[in-house]
Amino acid sequence: MKIVKSLLALFLTLSVLSGIANAQVLTTAVTGGKGSSALLISPNGLFPDGLNLFNGYVQYSRGLTNRFDGYALYGNITALGQTQHYVGVGGNLNLVSGVAGALPDISWFNMVTAPVSRRGDASSVLWNSAIVASFPIGPVTAYTGINGVIPIGDVGGGKLFTPGESLFNIPIGVSKSVGRWTLFVEGDPGNNLKSVGVGILRTF
């Protein structure tokens, strides 16, 4: 348990020092298992200096192996009264199965999205990649990690919906499961961009 507490303290410290943030992972490092299915609905708020953005999406996940969940999503993001629609594919690969009280679960999360409207206001592709560590704390599961948001192709010209350079943040979240339902709450207290998001997951 001392190792888990030390990791949590480290990531909390890094999050306070982190100056930028852009996206959230809204997942733990534990995958659903082969044949599992789930649907996630998530509203997110992103608050850079002088700008408020709302990002909402619906994500379907399928356990392709015992250690890998595949994702497909649709979302839209609104800024300055303008809305962009986008689609994405990705997955979460469990790298380390945790040991209770000693070692967290660790996974590699990836999501690649592309705009389907207002393409001139975004990069061609946005790659969100994160190393996620999660561990149970009483009745909830806490998770954190290191998250990178990388625009690819057509990144110049001050895009409204995607950053002009790669950004990194330290997400901090908790999840609570009741039956087939799981609630996620996640945030980042960065200096240049604050963000908060929730997610409701239903397994099938």
C-alpha cells in the first residue's frame, strides 16, 4: 500500500505543476475482458485562458482480447458558438496486472480522431495517447497517468478546435461501479488550461 500511496502523491504533485492540459482518458487500466461490450457517454469542459469549450462524445468499447479493448466513438466540440463533429477509433492495452496494495494496474490508452465537419478549423488527425495507472482505494478506483495530445497534419493557422502543438497533462480521476454501471469523474488543475469531465459507462 505504501507504493500505491507514493505513486498517488507523485502524480498529484505533478498535476499541480503541470501547465497545460487538453483531453481526458476517462478509463482505468483494467480492461473489460474478451467479448465484453460497453457504452460510455461523456460531457467534458475545457477552460483555457479566455475560452470555454464543451466536448461531448459517445464511445463504444469491445473486449477483443483479455488485455485489449477496442474503441469507436462519435463526438462534437463547441467553441465560440461554433460546433465541430468528429469520429475516432482507439483502444486500451493492459500492460501490467496490479497486485492489491503493492502494484497498480498499468495500461496504454490511445485514441485517434478526425473531423467530419469544419475540417479547416482542426488538424487532420488528433492523437490522444496516455499511460494510465489505476488502483482501488476503498469503494472507488483511482486512476492517473501521463497523457499526450498530438495534432497531426495541417496544424498551422491557429485552429479553433485542436492545438497547434503537442500538449501533455496529468489526468486525475476516480470511478465507482454499481452493477453494470460505472461513473467516472476526472479533472486536471493545470495553470494554462483547466478541464473537468464525467462519464457514465454501461456494460452489456
